[in-house]
Amino acid sequence: MNIFVSNVSFKMRENHLREVFEKFGEVSSVKIIKDKETGRSKGFGFIEMPDDNEGRAAINALNGSEQFERNIVVNEARPREERA
């Protein structure tokens, strides 16, 4: 399951995000999106969890939870809309 996380603190690193989600099961990848020019976090990222049930448990438990002084928003990631 691909999970979208937003309102991520600029202080949070990928390893911190991984630790938060690993409480609910196996995490295969973590990616915080960064600005190409500055390298600074854009405040959102993606988590990949191979087990859908563990992914749903993480979404339900973590959506709205406080991490690094910010309430993160956690949802199942949706595919990008096709660009014409």
C-alpha cells in the first residue's frame, strides 16, 4: 500500500518517519519530497507498506497524530492524474 503523508515537520527525517510507521508493520520505503533547488523538505512524503491491512492500521492510527510538533495528515496515496 502506498501512503501519502502531509503536514510533515521540516525537522523530520526519513528515518524518523520510518520508525513511526514501523510500529504498525513492515515498511518497504520512505520518501520525503524535497525541493530540487534548495534540498529542503516540501512537507510531504510517501510510505510504502507491503501489507494493506498494516497500511490501513497505520493510516487510522496516525492520521491527525502529533509528530515533531505538527499534526500529520495520513491517507492512502492516489495515482497522479494523467496530464494532457
